[in-house]
Amino acid sequence: MAAKIYLHWTATAYDWIRPGHYHSIITGDGLVHRLHSYSVDLPAHTWQRNSNAVALSCSCMGGTPDPWTQPPTPQQLESLCAETASIARSWGWSAADINITTVMTHAEAASNRDGRSMHDNYGPVLWGGSGERWDLLQLKRNGSSDGGEQLRSGIQSLMRGEPSAGFTTTADRLEPLLFRGYTTIIARGNDLTVQIDANGMSWALAADLLARYEIPYVWDTSLQRLLVGALDVAPTYRADAIQAEVGWALFEMSLQTGNAPVILTGIMRPTSDHPVQTARAWCRVVEFAEEFGVSIAYNPLVLGERRGG
């Protein structure tokens, strides 16, 4: 079966984040929390549709007794479309590939709206279902019942290069994060070449950092995923993880376990400003150190040994 992307809501408060349910969860402020690698299957997000599928969900609709007191926010819907578009691009899809056979809301999947007819209809009553799942049938209170079509239209807009999916007002296209140049820091007693971005943060090649700390890894070019074999690392799912707004293609660094929890997200960019060079995986130096338990000193930036290792 061809890969699919399923879009959900969590029926919780805006700040709900839990691994194991969805690949990524988008909180009310529009931040995308990447919890599991998009290349692994999770067991229970969309009934009988969990294989070869990615599940994205917005934390919302948890109001009691009225779920619409916590509706999807415009920022969530914009980020949901942007994350879907990013995944689709990484798979080589174009705007024309975004349709109900490839990207579905849970409401549509529950009602077999793609014509698969693989299970009983547990979707919206409006579509002849039992009403158990109606995720994103509507995007606002008393809105039209074509939420899936609205989202797919927004995803297509982003894939055509438009600056917004139409749920928020984006006046200008976001420019990629700029880099000022190279410098050298000390990591584990030896020089390490890093780049400094426009915000003053240091970035290094992920492969260089992993090699410096003797952490085994495998790079999957087709999936833009870096699998690491550090058994003593627990993901923190940090709130300041890299977002699509950084303007560069993203990659995942995840653990080599069954559900591949994401340790950090980085960017793909050339090793210099020469446009013909192959893009490589870069990550923020301090974030890497914090996630892998590396001691840090500042002014100047120095990375020491891994704590306990």
C-alpha cells in the first residue's frame, strides 16, 4: 500500500504532548513536537490503517462539556499543513499528489472516504457512521463539513511555493536562517569546526559530533534520518525544537528502537555556500550536548565528556 498521512486532533487541552500515539503533535501555539521518526509505524492512531502511515495531530478539542471551547487554532492548522507538506516533499510528492487517497483526516478515514471500504463506518453520523471519530470534519464551530478538503488545499498551496496555507496571515515568504561563517570550538579536547547562525548559535555536522563522542549511527539518505545507537539516551521532546520556519529542509535524529523516538531535529544544508555541494545534516551544538549528556562550558564554548560515559 502506498504511504498515507492521517490528520487528527487529540480531544485534549492545547498543551497535551505524549509519545506513542502520533508521530508528531502540534500544540495550541503551533509548535510541532516531533516524537517518533516518520519512517516507523505506530500501532494505534487510525484503526486498520497504521501500516506505512504517518499520523499528525493537533492538541485541541478537549473542552468539557463543549469541545469547541478549545477548537483548532489558526497556528495549529497552519503548522499541520506545513508539516504535511514537508513530509510530502521528502517523499518526492508534488502538489498534484495531495488528494484524499494520500492525505486524510481521521473523520474521512473512519468513513472510508477514499473508497477502500476496509472496515465498518465509525466516522461522522453525517456520513452514515457511528460518530466515534470526527476529527477535523469541521475546522471551526458551525463550519462547513469539508475540513479535509480545506486542509489539502492549504497543503497544496504550500507545495506550490505560496507563503501560507491560508489559516494565518503571512505577509512575506520566510527566508532561510542565515549563517555568518565558520569558527572553531573545543570538543572533547580537540578542535571542531562549527558554523555560527545569524542568532549567534553554533551548528556542527551531526556526523562530526557523533564520531567525536564515539556514538554509532547510520544515515538513511532516502528518509533524511540519522539513526543513533546510544542506549543511555532518553528523548526530552524539547519545546524549542527546530521548526519548519527555519527555512531549510529538516532531518531527524532518532534512536534505533522499535518506535524510533526523535532525539533532535536538524537542517540539511551544504558544507559551504557553494550551491553545487551536496547538502549535509547539521544540528545545534548546545542542543546536541544537552540531549546526549555532554558537559558544556561557555565563553568560549567548550564541550567536555559525556556524563557517565
